[in-house]
Amino acid sequence: MRELLGDLDRWRSNGERVAIARVVATRRSAPRPVGSKLAVSAGGELAGSVSGGCVESEVYEVAREVLRGGEPRLLTYGISDDLALSVGLPCGGEIDVWVDEPEPALLERLAGIVRRDGRAVVLTDLENGTQRLVVEGEDAQADDLMRAGHSRVVELEGRRVFADVFGPPPRLFVYGAVDTAEALSAAAKALGWRTIVADARAKFATTDRIPSADELIVGWPDEALAQVQPDHATAIVVLTHDDKFDVPLLVGALTTDAFYIGALGSRRNQERRRERLLDAGVHESALERISGPAGLDIGAHTPAETAVSMLAEIMAVRAGRSGGPLRQASGRIHAEVG
């Protein structure tokens, strides 16, 4: 949605109506994930994509029909093997695309939420086309959908509804402004994540040392945690190798909803840290949340390689995957995450 805001603003400032097509479901391989959008203006311009190009023309024409007064429509496309190859896929798939003309007031309100990195879900009834925008905190069931982090078709009160989830990008919070922190920040930013690096040592937490961080914090662990307020969309990595930083940061991290908590260090150091955490009052069961040594077993050695290893594990945890070789996986290659 964020990538469409400029075009939507321009069209609406010119008084143009807008139709939006969105991918609501995929089966097998698909060119674009659920939630992908194609916006079409009354003047015939378009922005975004629902298929990487292979069915765009037909979706565009349906969107134009809707803008001429046609009913909202649910379209299903089978991507043939030949067509799939043209968009870089080794096998065909199937996508469902919903096309409608959202209410201008709903679009305006949603644009404001997206701009301020708020959380919301647009609920679209796939039978009658009615839509409802719910922001975080207004409805417990909607909050659960937002917390899940990805758009999908659900059943609500006996109706088939597309829950289109909107929220800020995932956050990576790194404590310890060392060379691996910069490598992690650079890699996470390439994925579109927001990166935060903190350290109590002001000479370490500088833009010269960590230029890729979106935010730098000079503060002790409790101060940094209070400022960041990690939530369910936050991954935390501890890189300091010093008990006076590691222990209070991990103790505090375990009280948050962070979906990932990792700590750098050898197995021997991890065991020693584990004893310190138990002495600090952490329950043994809570320690299972800590990935240490953090990262996947790829033989990483340099800071850049270590960052790849850690970020790969973070992504696997977020997607509910094991992180093993794809050739040994039995499910879909692409996970649906927000």
C-alpha cells in the first residue's frame, strides 16, 4: 500500500475515482503474494501489480468496468506452465483477485494510518463487497488478525471475508554497536525492515560506525528497551559479550512480545550466560525463547556472514519455518508473512 500512496494522492487531488485490485488468495506458486495490489484511476493510469504482468491487462479492464458502475468482482486465474515461465516461475499456480472501488473516506483514512506506521485491517466481504476498516485496539478479533501479520481470507460470522492487514515494517533491535551490528542493519534494511542499534558506550553508537541504522540509542539496556518498546513485530539481537549489558537486556527482552530474541557467543559463553540469567530470576522455561548461539548453521565466519546467518534464522522464526534446506521441505516455498 505504501508504494501506491503517491499515485493515489495525485489521482484523488485531481478528483479521479480509483479502483483497486488485490490478491486475496494463492495456490501453488504465484507471481505475487497475498495482499499485492493494482490501483487503476478513472483516467486510465495504473500503479502496482497483482501478477508481475501476466494477468494485469485483464484485471485492468475489469477495474475500468467497476469504475464505470460495474459490481465488485472476484476473479480467479490459473497460471499455466508456459505463462508461469514468462514471469520467472518454474510451475504454474492460481490466484484469486478481488476488484472494487473503495469508499474515498476509507482510502483517505487508511492512507493516514499507513503514513504514521499505524496498524489496521480492512475487512472486505467477498460476497456483497461491503468493507470495514478497523484500527488497532478497536476490536479484539481484528487485533488478532493484525497480530498474525499477514493478509488472508477468513470466516467471520459465517461470511467469507478478506482481511487485508496493514502495519509498520518489522523492526530489528540490536544491542551492542559492534561491526556485526552494522552488517545486520545493512542486511535488514535491504529487506525493508526498520533497524535500531543501541549501546551504553557513546563512542560505539555513532553514525560513522553504524551508518545503516535507522535509529541509534545511547543508553543502558533498561533505557534502550523502554525507548524501543519491543512488540510482536520486533526481533532482538544481543551482541555485547558483557554480562553487565547482556543479562539485563535479555531479562528485559523476555518480558516483551518480541518474536525473536537472539544472543551472540560461543556455546560455552551461552551456558555461562544461562546460569547468570537463572541467578537473575529468569525461569528455566523462559530461556527457551533465547536463540543462542544466534543464527543458522551455515559456517559463518565474518561479520557479514554472521549477519546473514542471524537474519536467516530471524526470518525463519517469523515465518514459522525450520530454516533447513528447501529440498527437504514438504510445504510451500513461499511463506505468507506481513
